[in-house]
Amino acid sequence: MSHYDYIIIGAGAAGLLLADALGKDEFFASKSILVLDKDDKSKNDRTWCFWERGLGEFDKLIYKTWDSIYVGGKQLQKSTSIAPYTYKMLRGIDFYNHFLPKVRAYPNITWAQEEVQHIEEQENEVLVTTSSQTYLGQTVFSSPYNPSLPLKQSKFPVLQQHFVGWQIKTEQSVFDSKEATFMDFSVEQKGNTRFMYVLPFSDNEALVEYTLFSEHLLDKNDYEEPIKTYIATNLGNTPYTIKETEFGSIPMTCYPFHQHNTNRIFNIGIAGGWAKPSTGYTFYNTSRIVPKLVNHLKTGKPLTEFNQKNRFLFYDMLLLDILYENNHLGHEIFESMFKRRKASLILKFLENETNLWEELKIVTAPKPMPFIRALFKRMF
């Protein structure tokens, strides 16, 4: 039975970024590290997007960038610069092709393509059982998400950001490759918060995605029909082929996932609550949390003391409270924000970087009563 100081379960963004951070840090050179994943990471299974100022550490891997976005709906049709930010798209396959060889090359890291079936914490170690064998680890970082955990309580509502995306290639030039459609609420809302999200790679290629913020998932056809309708309505019914498809569902909740961490099993990524509750954006947040986690490990303090909490979580909670009880208000809230405030300020707020005065500007942009009611319910 092989023994490791650290076992990382899952080689997604959180797992590979953590493995790379540990592998390149001399402080952990004497530590043995095992990375487990059921896949070989040879497929483009996801797309990550984020915004940041200027150059960033992932720029060499970025597939496409945009300096302008479009936000639309019944009351708004707005194209706007997001300067000083740039919206960036990173394909999963490019991320894997870069980080997986790096991680495998570290002399103290072992990579194994195995599916984890069971994790058992004992007094002095953790047993990790895969389909073929059992490993022992002093500390386990686990990324598989258990969606049933937040559903066992009612204090923190749980919504999903769920979507189906088609990467299409059209016969005619129909896209503006310099502008990303951030949110287009012109689609039927049907009592939910629903919008189209379009990332054009060229004048005839784009990712067209139908996204919802709601409690329950839909049948496959209920995602695909709005995409077909949107293409026919907005792209001149041009002939197209579907090059790739993707489906995703990201939890939107302020549920304290960190309470399930122990000093030997620590949840990372979405399983650790690293997704931004009000938007579902996870990648960039993960890239900022991993260095802090590594620094915490160096202190020797218990892992249960590591918890990323700030005042922005309260803003997230109020919005989710509103959407949980009145999901149809989502388009009004977001349209009001982008109509009355600069896109750059909104993005700054969503990245938890604003000061209190800037936050006051954001929260006063939509109609106040839903937020006032949500605040009073939380207080009393």
C-alpha cells in the first residue's frame, strides 16, 4: 500500500493548479504527492472565462480575448468597453496540455489515472480507495462535488447556473469577433433568469450558450430549442454546423462548504465553495485561492482554520435570496445594473475588489425593494 504526504483527487483547475504550486515550491520538495483522476485529460471538456486587468499568468494559454461586451434585454441594448479589464477565454484542453506535463515532471509527484471510489479518514491518515488499489495519505485535497450536501439544509438557498453551449461555424460572416455577448435576456424568461451568452472567435465561429440561473435543470431539448431559435432570429438563419457541445451546472449558493473540511481532508474547487455564489465564475477565484492555501500549509496551522470569507458573501447571499423566491427578477436586476453603472465597475464588484462607496453605487442601481426585503428577512 503506497503512502503519500498529499493526495490530490481530481485534475481539474483546482487540482492541477494546486499540484503545480506544490511541485514548484522548494518548501514541499521532500513531500510525496499523488494526483488521481479518472480521465486522461486529453479532451476539451470545458471552457473557463474570466476578466482581469492587463497581463496575467495564463495569457500564453488564452484562446481568445475581448475588450468589449454586449448586454441586452427588453429595456437595454448596450455595447460597452470593459476597460481596464479584458475578458479572456481559456479552453480546458490548452490548460491540461500545459499543466499536466509540468505536474508529471516534478520528481516528487506521481500521476495515476484511476477513479476514486471511497475516502475514509482514520486517526492518523486517510485511506483513498480506487478501482484498482488503496492509497494512504496524510492529507487529502478532494475536488469531486457532492450536490446533495447543500440540499440538506434550508438556511442558504441553492440555485444552479446550468447551460448548454454549441460551438458553431456558420457559412456566412455573422459575428463581431471583437465583442462578446455577456448577457442577452431577449430570450423568453419563462419565470426564470435566462439569457444567451455568445463568445465569437471569428466572424463565422462562436460559442453560443443558453444559460439559466434557477433551481432545477431542464431536459436536453429545452436547452437546444432556444439556441436554435436564437441563431435563426439573430444570425439571419444562416446555415451552420455544430463543431463541439458542452453542458455544465455550477452551484450558486452561500452554503458554508468549508464546514465539511477536516485537518486531513480538505475540499477544493467547487466542492470547497470556491465558485462565486452569485455568478458561478470559479477559475479565476481558484487561481487566487491556491497560493493562499499553499502559504497556509507552510505555516503548519490546521487546515480547518483556512476559510476565505468576506463582506461580498453577504451581497451574494441577498441576490440569491431574491432569485430563489422571485427568479423572474434576475433580468431586471442585471439590466438595471448595466444600464446605470459602468461595466468596468460591475466587473470590479463581481471580482470582490470594490470599496464600500463603489458597492453602494452597485446595490442602488436596481429597484431597492427586493433587496430591502431580503435584508430584513436575513436580519429578522
